[in-house]
Amino acid sequence: MRTAGLGLKAAALGAILYLHVPIAILFLYAFTTEDASFKFPPPSLTTRWFEVAWNNADIRAALGLSLRVAFVAMVVALILGTLTAGAVWRTRFFGREALSLFIVLPIALPGIITGIALRSAINLADLSFSFWTIVIGHATFCVAVAYNNVIARLRRTSPSLIEASMDLGARGWQTFRHVLLPQLSSALVTGGMLAFALSFDEIIVTTFTAGNQQTLPIWIFSSLVRPRNRPVTNVVALAVVVLTFVPIVVAQRFSRRAEESS
Amino acid sequence: MTVAVEFDGVSKSFGDVQAVNNVDLKIADGEFFAMLGPSGSGKTTCLRMLAGFEIPTAGRILLDGADVSGLPPYDRDVNTVFQDYALFPHMTVAENVAYGLMVKKVGDKERRTRVDGALALVHLEALGARRPAQLSGGQRQRVALARALINRPAVLLLDEPLGALDLKLRQEMQLELKSLQREVGITFIYVTHDQEEALTMSDRLAVFNHGRVEQVGTPAEVYESPRNPFVAGFVGVSNIVEGALATRLRGNPMPFTVRPEKITLSDPAIDPPEGSVFIDGTVVEATYLGMYSRYRVDVDGAVLLVAGQNLDVDHGEVGATHGRRVRLHWNSRACRPLSESPAATDNIPTAGAVD
């Protein structure tokens, strides 16, 4: 492999700075002593906003809601996404190719369109806005992520593995447990983690499908207009970044390991 | 002899495509049976129907006398060695081999003994802890065999199992498979498109073409007496003589075949032996191939292929070279009449050969 030239290195550094300097500044303001407006550089640094944030019941409730929504949306997405991927892989039916497109569409559509559509649908179905309507909203795009990961793995899995398992005497459930599931495990972890991360920081669709509940992103958004305790928002933002970062790193690790072993 | 497997009027179509067309076969218990044919001839579909991966559109498949046509793969006493081996990549070699016992909940102790035995059978005792990815093609092949044999099936199905190996390894494995089959005494059904492989290994073979069975018999029967032009051309190399030349040689225009090695080249001045068919021609191509030489001889516009063993110690067979006039003669019994169309096998009782 050739070593990168000076120009390329500079360009890469520039791109990374461009992407991450704003986030660094956001982090920095989480420690500022100035509580009403953001001044650069901060007059002094403190960790007291972390304590304030931790003791804030609204934030705790929002964090709890976001975690629960992300978890349930992830589980729903994994189940539906895996079943759909299995159907598309194993069988031929009318509209099979179109199905892939339709499953992935919610990710490509602007969130605001998905949001409006879901809101009308929920109203039409006469459902009250609740935890479950948020989950339904998130599941639409989480399914796409789970489906994509699982179908990609299945396409690299030889169908004769399934046949070999049945041939050796395994019934459907045994084949699923001993052959298919181990084959899919890393794809399920990757898809699940990505779905979790996507759900955790989603705001646009959530504003349309939530009632009075506040997920963490919604809390951040609404607290921006409040003048006091500004840095608390930054502390929460920092927490969101960390909580989103972990699953994405795990997902990357897993997909790389799967790549190496296959 | 008892019948292990019977195909009774079996057909299979996929949409508009007729993959298997009214196949009747009886395969004897303990037999090494080859299904030979070009790709798309229906041989693999027949194997897959026997394994339970496809359900016949018509007809019945009997295993030890019982109709299994509609049974799922896990309820049939057959096991398969797949073309791509289909080893489970997330399991070790030993776990792969033990799979059939594991899903049938065979006890730990017996499982270990039988896995050791199966690995010893294919000479892989030392590799039980490896993953399939760490094995060579030949080793994977053996693991697939051990995994399929550990269930002690009534019939072992092999779907072009040596196709992915290089020539030398393939020839070694052919002999090994044959001796393995004698050792375990299980009926082997072996699908291949390689006529040499089928002739080398099988006790009997069926030649498939366009979803039909063209001929069933021992390798010698099929090779020496091909029933129609397709079999004559697909199993070995043959001369097919028809029309005016056939009339001139045998007195009637019925097409016949004669194998190149049955024809002797001689000097046109020498009288052929009593009871032989002969004709003069011109050598258009002579190729020295070591053990024998191959000649293409022009006979009144038709070209006959002759294989002459290089028996002469001083110089090859008559030293025939390009442009030389030669006399071809062969025993008239070497002329094997052919039925005109391959489809004419419909009324041939293929099943009769077994009982």
C-alpha cells in the first residue's frame, strides 16, 4: 500500500475537523460556568451541570423513555426484519423485488413525510398517542436497518447449509437454532445496534407520533428555548452522543469480525 | 437382491420446464449406482427428489419398499454429500460430523465414539478441532462424507462430490470412495457429468438426457452396447455410421456404432480376417498419444475415428501417417445397431435389470 501524500493527509484532517470541531465545542460548553449564554472561551470550567442534569426528574424520565423506546423498537425491527429477509431469501413470490424497495423506503423518505403519514394513520385508526405510537414510528425505519443487515448475510449464506441440516435429521426449529441463527448472529447484533442508535436520537418522526411524552431528543429541543441552565442541555447532548456511539462501535466490531470469519 | 430405491414413473417440472420426465429406475441394495448425464439432464433433480428437497410432480419414489415421495428430508433414511460440501462454518470438524447425532439427541458418550469412528473412516482423526475454513478442498470433502455416513443411512447420495477437486486428487478420491463404499456396504448413488468417473466407480449406471433415462446397465454393457446415438457419443467416443456407408458395410441403412479401439488399421494389400467388415480410406490425421495413437481416416467422405494401440516395438501401428492409404477392418460383431431416436427408450424395461 502506498503512503498517503501530504495533500491527502491535510484533506483528511480538514474533513475530520470539519465534522468534529462543532461536537467538541458542544462538549466544551457542557463544562462552562456561564449559565445563560455561550461565550467562547468559557470563563471557567465546572462539572456541576452533570449533577444538575442527573437530579433533574424530567431528564431522567426522558432518558428512560428513550431507552425503552429504542429497545422495543429494536426488538420489533429484528423480528420483522429477519422474518421478511427470510421470506425474500427462501421463496419466490409476486412482488419479491419490490418488497425490498418498500422495506427500505422509510429510511430514504424524509422523516417529516414519514411523521405526517404516521400521524394521519394513527389518527385515522383512532389510537391515542402513547409509548406504543412512538415505537411504531421508530420501527418503520428500524425494520429497514435490520432487514438490510440480515438479507445481506443471508445472500452470502449457501442455501445448501439449510438443506444439509434437514438432511442430517434436524427439524425446522433445530435448523433455525443450530444453523441459521449462528449464521445470522453477527448480522443481528449489527442490525440491532444500528436500529437502537437510530431510534435513540430520532426526533422528527417522534414529534409526530408522541403525545405528551418527551424522549431525550425532544427534551433537548424544547430546552433550547429556555434561557436558564443552558449547559445542562449540553450535558444531555453529550450523554446522547456517548449512548449512540457505543452501539455503533459494537456494530462495527461485529460486522468486521463476521467479514473476517466468512 | 433386494431393491433399495425405486423411481416409479417419476416426473418433475419447474413451471414450464420439464426437468425429469417419467423416470423408472430400480437400484439394488449395496450397489454403487451412478447417474450420468450432461448438465440439465435431470440427474441432480432425481437425487434431490430422493433426498426430499424436491417433491415429484408425478410418480412415486420408494425407499426400502415404502413410498417416501412426500416426506420431508429429516424423515428419510438417506444422507447427502453436497457439491459445495455445505459444512457448517461456525462449527468445528468434530461438531459438523456430530451434527446428525446431536439433533437426534444421541448420548454424549456414544456420540464421541461414533464421531471418532467416522473421522477415522475418512482419515481425519487429527483434525477434529479445526474449522472448515482451515481445511483444504480434499479434507472438506472427507468431512462432508463422514458427516453424511455417521447417521448410517440406508442410501448415501453424492452430488458431483469431486467436481471441485483437481484431477489428481479426484482420481485418488474415486478409488477411495469406491473402497469406502465396499467397507460400509451402504448403497451409494452418485451423480456426475464425467463419464470416466461413472465408468470407473459404478456397479451400474443410468445415462440421463433431457430428463429421461436413456440406458441403464453395467459400465461394460453401456459402453459396449450403447442403445442410441446419444449414449454412444456421451459415454466414451464412438463412430456413428449411417446412410450409404452403413448400407455398404452391413447391407442395410440402419445406423450403427463402432468404438474406435475395435477398428484395426492395416495395409490395403493385406486380406482382412474371416468374418470382419472392412473398408479402405485415407489417413487425414494421426496423433501419437503414447499408449495408443488416434487416427482420423477419410472413408468416401465420412470420417472414422480409429484408436490403435502402439504395440510394435520398433515403430508405431503400421506407421500410418497423413495421406496414407489404409485398410480399416473390424469384427462384424463390433457393429452395434442404434435405435434412431433417443426417445425410443420409453418402451425399454429399464427396471428388469435388477431383479
